[in-house]
Amino acid sequence: MSKTALLFPGQASQYVGMGKDLYESSDAVRALYSLASEEIGTDIAAISFEGPAEQLKRTRFTQPAILLHALSILTVLGDRLPVFHYACGHSLGEYAALAVTGAMSYQDAIRAVVKRASLMEDACQANPGTMAAIMGLDSAQVEDICRLASEKGVVIPANFNSAIQIAISGAVPSVEQAVVLAKEAKAKRAVMLEVGGAFHSPLMEPAKVGLAQFLDQLTIANPSVPVVANVTASSVMTGDDIRRLLVEQVTEPVRWSQTMNYLVNNGVTSIIEIGPGKVLSGLAKRDMKPDSIVNLDTCQDIENFTTGKA
């Protein structure tokens, strides 16, 4: 039997103007943005729709904005959302996956991501770091490079985005050294990324305590369908495991390539990406080769999908 997975993108998928048409079309969507703005203390709708881009790039704003976009699409879709068998999200996208499966309410997912984003931005300031993208080397090669470069400080593989596209994260000198070593190893590309810090590395450790304390206050239920967790690249089915893995996720790599392998091995042949952009669809097209890929980003996308025009 053909199976469908919902994918939710993470940080770096944002663009100024995302979600504006959804916001204008639905009172329920506007209520989600209002809640988030109260939690953040800033009008997140204005930042999402008007920018400037530099402000939207700030972790404190980017993460809630991307989550809100995904939840807005789900809200406008309503009962037109098709049957799905797995849900997963890249980094912060995991919160949308938990919301769509009922493990977290939309409101609690927003509160959690607002808190997570704030804690992570604070950790970036306390422990400055950076990231780089390496293309054309496999995971074993990148892990070896990180071990060699770690003489200059912390550096680890942070995002296994595909079989040959891996982001590394850590202290600036060690990441820079890893880029040099990757080029020497004949990587197709090795470039520093413009990011606010060393995400998914031990330098994010200060964010874990506050997030754990916050998540302990929230109700996290068993999801209605399996959520494939970033940390394990396998299904998580209990609220207790979800809570633990969300905390671990802050400093652990995003195993997205392994997640795609898991989906393929479990019969997924249809992908629906929900949120801004088409980053995850591009990765899936190359690595999963599904029979069907749908992107839901705008009201027009939803209209096309639900009327069979997609």
C-alpha cells in the first residue's frame, strides 16, 4: 500500500511575505499570530509579511514565523488534509509534525517554539559559533574531518540533509578549519553559512535546561500517527519519548537523510511538504524519488491541491 508522509521545513526556509494570504483569509489563522505576538512581545505578523529580511532571519523570530506558516496552512486546509501515515519536520519543523498528529496543541506548539527560539538565540550569544555546508563527501568523511578540526574547538556534523549534503556546526576556528580540510578532501563545495550560531551542537547546551523546564509544563500526548524524530530517525509514539527527544534535539544532529531512508523503507511513496519553500521536497526528489510530491505554501497551492489541479 502506498503511504504518505507530511514534511515540515525548518530554519532558513523563511521569506518575507510568507503566510500573508493565509492570514488574510482566516480568523483562526489571525488568532494564532495574535497568540504568538503576545508570547514574543512583538508583532510577528508584521515581521513575517513586511520584514525586513534581516529581522526575519533572527532566530527569535524565524522559528515562530515558520511554525506559524505551517500551522496556518493546516488551519486553512482543515478537514481537507488527506490521510497520512508519517509526519516529520526538519529541526523546528518537528513541532509542526507534533501538532498535526495531535501530540501538541497548536497553541502549545507555538508557545514551545517561541521559548525554544529565545533560548537558542541566547545560547548563540553566550557561546558564539557558526556553521558550514559540505557537499560531495559522505557522512564518514565529514565525521573524520570534524574529528581532525576539533583540535581548534568544538565542531560536529549538525544536519545530515542528504547522502552528500551535510552541515557542520561549532566554534568559528574549528568550522573554518573543517572547510579547509573538506576542500582538500575534494568536496564539491564547502562554504561557511550565514547563521546566527552553532545550531545542533554542544554550544547550544545552555538552551536545554530552560526548554526542558518549559516542556515539563505542557501536555504532550501520544501522536495519532508516527512522528519520525530528528534525533533517532525512527518513529516516536509516546509523549514521554517526544518530550525527551525535543530537548536532546537542541544539541544533537538532525538526521534528515536517515529520516528519508526510514520513510522509504516503510513504504512512503507520496510526500506533502507544508510550509515555506521547497527545500525538503528537493531533497526528497533526489534521495527518496517518490511517486508524488506536493508543496503547500500559499492559499493558491491549497486550492490547486484540494481541487485536483496540483
